[in-house]
Amino acid sequence: MERPLTQDLHTDGTPLALDEYERTGGYQTLRKALLEMSPQDITNVVKQSGLAGRGGAAFPTGSKWSFVPMGPDAPRPKYLVANADEMEPGTFKDRLLLEYNPHQLIEGMILASYAIEASVSFVFLRWEYKVAGERIERAIAEAYQAGYLGKNILGSKFDLELHLHVSGGRYMAGEETGLLNALEGKRANPRSKPPFPQTSGLWGKPTIVNNVETLSNVPHIIDKGAAWFQGLSLTDEPGTKIFGVSGKVNHPGLWELPLGTPMQEIINEYAGGMRQGLTIRGVLPGGASTDFLTPENLNVPMDFKSVQKLGSRLGTGTMIVMDDKTCPVGMVLNLEHFFAQESCGWCTPCWAGTQYIERTLHAIENGEGQIEDLDRLEAHTWKLGPGNTYCAFAPGAVEPLQSALKYYRADFEEHIKQKHCPWR
Amino acid sequence: MLSDEEKKEIRAEQEMFPTNQAASIGAMLVLQKHRGWISDDTLADLADFLQLTVDELDSVATFYDKIFRKPVGDHIIRVCDSVSCWIMGYESLRDQLYQQLQIKFGETTPDHKFTLLPNVCLGDCDHAPVMMIDDRLYRNVTPEELVQILSDY
Ligand SMILES: Cc1cc2nc3c(=O)[nH]c(=O)nc-3n(C[C@H](O)[C@H](O)[C@H](O)COP(=O)(O)O)c2cc1C
Ligand code: SF4
């Protein structure tokens, strides 16, 4: 099985050094691309490959780039940002790419910058990723030294600056336009769209924001082509995906596998199945802001469309497994506490709604709930749903709640009836 | 007054961006590294240096949780309180810390040695429960190990 993103990684915890990365073919694609391909050629190959964003929304990467104004009259400077904020609870996949193969990300960023004619790029890194920060910083310095960054890269007349920015925190700093405000030194409230960042982003200039995993795929796609990339997956959505499993499984971890690998294969074979005495009651397929899937659906192929058909989302592809000895109400309370805390406060349904949800769940979990609370919670799942708030935070926040009310209603009712959490 | 070293590090932040406002978050993190937290005086000095208003800086400082506007202890303990660590029992870790340090989340020990904080998902869910002390990550932490870990500080 081919694992382009991870097959060359060390297993001893050290990152791939520059010369090791070069020996695996690293930066040779860049050389070929800068000297033999036009920016449009790069965008076209990425478009043909069908690469979809790995930050959670699966937006087609090539089309996103194609909205950037090009040519001599385009506004300048243009910017490229690698979104390394990774703050979605239960998500830890970008950490792997950042810590173990920083040059792969940098090469992807240079190629993407060339494709959109960006001259300045940033890695937007969450504060907590200290090891990643050190390694990215060193890799950037090495790339400058080797002539892969800076002026007239490899004699191509293409110039690119790359900087590391360490974030001040908050989940909303990872939302595309919240991130732009954070980089500009403002509060990470989102911006209204349109204008889209592709035409008016950082300081009003065209800007592309892509996830770390998305960008890390780019060198391989440019090197081996669109058809190769499509051949990597088991379904019609191309490429591999870094999947993760956390919770009470025997071997929690991360694995790069073909898109479309069945969920049960990942949980049972790669993560070693449930710990002794436990069974699965539910899975959040891709982070905190995705709907629960129930045990009957474990055969779902892990790709964007298949998971969506079941009423959830692939999200970040990092699964959180809920076992039969974990209280669903307590788990949803934990998730909604996160959302209530991280709401940026910009629009009322979200800041007031997430706090109401947390308070109500807290009451139910502590035996002070009323049966009518369940209807009130349900009403909030659509009040905070798509179209009613300023950004995608709130619809994401109610996804685990709405599915929990559907699948684990009896557990909520038991809390209310018994006036305490039956699991404690 | 900003020290020469602080100014040098803040200038490196300024060089990355076309505006001083953009450098403000990095600048506050620089000052915090040297001073522990951002006092009103520090904010005023930085506003002067970056030619921004104190209010502009404070609106940012109060948004981001990694910037402290109150004094903190010498070491910051951050315990992941998000979902995977919750499933794996972060609460017993928290309770053990409460007991050992005799403080709760958001508080500092009387000797100013430790400040204890909850932190959103640390992005290391396959090693849950996890916590950070200053810049160092501790994985698969058991309550029993805490005595040893804390005695290293
Ligand atoms: C509240 C919120 C937080 C987000 N956090 C991240 C993040 O930490 N990393 C990320 O890559 N995308 C995050 N996203 C998605 C981004 O808005 C954006 O879609 C993504 O970075 C685009 O990259 P892609 O097209 O390569 O997936 C977040 C979205 C929302 C609504
Ligand atoms: S939906 Fe929530 S996070 Fe998004 S703008 Fe409104 S308050 Fe902020």
C-alpha cells in the first residue's frame, strides 16, 4: 500500500532531515515545477487530481486556487497560509506531519505559492505545538540556506518569503477568516464572505488558506500526477487520508490509509479493537463537530460522501470512540463546554445558545434536568444550525448534540428520571 | 521600558508583517516570555513602541487565552480537558493536582510556583490523558506519576 505522506517517516521520533527528505525525492519536484511548469500548469494538475481540502470541509483545492486573480494586473503581494492551528478536539493528525516531515509541508507551500504567484507565506501554528514549532523553524532556515526559499528560487525568478507565526490561542483562530484576522493582529472573529479570501484576504490582498495535510499532498501530486493520486483511494474520492482513533481502544494512533477504508477496519485492525470488556456505542468520525455514528454503521467507507450519507461528516478523519461504559450525556456536556468556551461571541445565537446548551446539559448530568429540557435542546440544534449564525462554528457545535439526542435519548431520559447520572 | 533584548525580538516580529498591529500578538508573547504576564505598564510600554493604542492591544490580549493579563506562577500546568482526555479520565488527574497543589483551575499556589489551568485539546489524543508544564508535554499521565513529575520543578 502506498503512503506518500508518511512512508518515509522515521519511527524513532526524529524528523526527516533535509538531506534525507531530498534522498526520498524531496524538492526535486519543486525544481522540475519551477523550471518546466507554469503556475497554471500546477493548478491544473491539482484540479485534475481531485484533491479536496483536508481541514474538514473538503473544498476542492485546485478550484480554490483558480479563484485567485493572476497575471501582471493582479493585486500584490498575494499570500499563502498553511493552517496548522489543529484545535478541533480529538484531532491530532497535522501534528504528525508537522513534527516528522516539515520539509514536505514547506515544499507543498512553495508549490502552492508558485501556483497562485504568492510572494509571502505563513505557517499559522497553534501555541501548544512546541516541538512542531522548533522543527518547522529549523526546516525553514534550512530551506532558505539551500535556496528553496528567498529570492530567485533555483534560478526561476520566483521569490518567496516563508514565516512561522505562533498563535495566541482560541479555536476560532483556525477558522479561515478568523485566522486572517488573527494574523493581522486582531481578535479572531470571522469575516463576512464575499469577498472571499481568494480575492481579498490578508490586508485586502488575495490569500489562500490550506490545511497542513492538504499542502503536504501537493508535492506528490505534482511529481506523480493526477491519475496516480486517484489510484490511491478505494472510492471515487482520490488520495489517502491520515486517519486517527482515540478513546478506549487497544492501540490509539494515526495511520495513512486510502480514502474509503472502512471505519471498522481502522478501529478493529489498526487501532486493535476495543479494550477488554468494552463495546462501541458510538463514534464521532472526524472530531468534536461531527455527528455520532452508531455501531450498525461501522462498515461505512471513510470518505466524505459516504459519511455524509449517514448524516455525519468525515471532518478531520480522526475518530473519537465512545464505549458502552462512557456516559453519552457526560461526553456531550464535555463537547458543548468546549464550544461554549470557544464561541467568539460575535453573533447571539451562537454565544448565548452554546452557553444555554452547556448549562442545560450540566443540569441534566447532575440530576437537575426536566423532561422538557430535551425539546429545548433540540430546538437549539436548529437555532444554531446552518444559515442562522455568522460562521460554521455554531452548526458544528450542535452536530454531536443533535445526533446524541437522536441515538441516546433513553440515556438523557434516565438521567432526568433517576435524578443523577446512572454511570456514576 | 522595554529591554534591548525584548526590542530585538519584537523587531523580528515586526519584520514578518506589513503592519505593527500584526506584530502585536507575537510581541505580547515575547514580553510574556521575559516577564511572565502582561501588566498594564507592560501594555503601555508596548503600545508606545508599536505606536498602537493601549485599547487596541488590550482588545487582542483579552481575546487570546495564551496571553495573561494577570500574574501567574513560575510554571504553568495545562491539563487537557477535551473529549478524548475526558474519556480517558483526565478528571482523576485534575483531582490529584487539586489535592497535591491545594489549588483549583485558574489559581496559583501561594508560593507562586505553579498556576493550574485547563486547556482545550492538546492534539495528542492517542496519548490521553495529556498535560503540559510550561513547554513540555507529558503523555499518558497517571495520577500516581504526578508526584514525581511535579518534584522535577
Ligand atoms: C471553528 C473552525 C475551526 C477551524 N479550525 C481549523 C484548523 O485548526 N485547521 C484547519 O486546517 N482548518 C480549520 N478549519 C477549516 C478552515 O476554515 C478552512 O476551511 C481550512 O483551513 C481550509 O483548508 P483546506 O481547504 O485545505 O481544507 C476550521 C473551521 C472552523 C469553522
Ligand atoms: S457562529 Fe459563533 S464563532 Fe461564529 S461568528 Fe458567531 S459567535 Fe463567533
